[in-house]
Amino acid sequence: MAIPPTLAGLRPSNRYRTRRAAALILGISPPIICALLTKAPDGWDLFERSGSITTAVGLLLASPRYIQHGVLELAMLNLTDALRSDSIELLEDIVTSKLGLALSAFGTVVWGWGKYLGWWSFSYLAIWALFALRDAYRDSARVRRAG
């Protein structure tokens, strides 16, 4: 049985996996719950408003570097190499930020068009998953060619 290749031999820590799972649950559960509470065909208002919660969670997830550090610390990060992250942390920050941007985009679609799209709003998540799989395959192919 072959071991699946990982990006440059790096494996995400449980801390990052837990953080991403919690963010997905916090971001996707409000629209799902509000969609399940919709009884009338014209009653998608609550679902539409839940998109703002998902957008906020996604933005928080996409910008941990800006929330975690103060303005002076961010300036120092840009000026010196002494505060650079290690490879695993950098990779996890990129993946987490992409997830946050996808959640923000999903929340924006729900917030703006949820009343009209209804359950079809969730098709965005399937489309995003296809793009994420394509990117992961492309990145692993680049690592194999480089190594």
C-alpha cells in the first residue's frame, strides 16, 4: 500500500486541522441551520442574513496574521527575516487563508443571493472543492518534479 505524497514531506499538525475543522463548522452551520428552519418558499430571509456570519468567520480565518500581530509587529515582520515562520507554519497559513477566503465568498453569495438561490447556494462549496483539489494536485506535481 503506497503512502500518499505530502507537500515536500510536510504534514499539518493537529492544531491546524482542529482550527480548520472548527472554522468550517462555525462558517457553514449557520446557513445550514437557517435553511432547515425555512418553512415557506418566500421565507429565505433568515438564511440570507446567515451569510453575514459566514463571511465574518471566513474573513477572520483568512487574516490571522493581521489579527494576531499589532501594527508595529507587522512592520517588523516585513523588515527583518528573523521573525519568518518555518515551512510547515507558512504552508498551513496559506491553506487556512485560502479556506477563509472561500468561506467569505460563500457567505457573500448567501448574503447577497441566498433568498433567490436557496439550497443552490451550497453548490458554490462543491465548485470550490473542485478547484482546491486541482490546486493540491498541481502543487504535489510541482513538488515531485522539483524533488
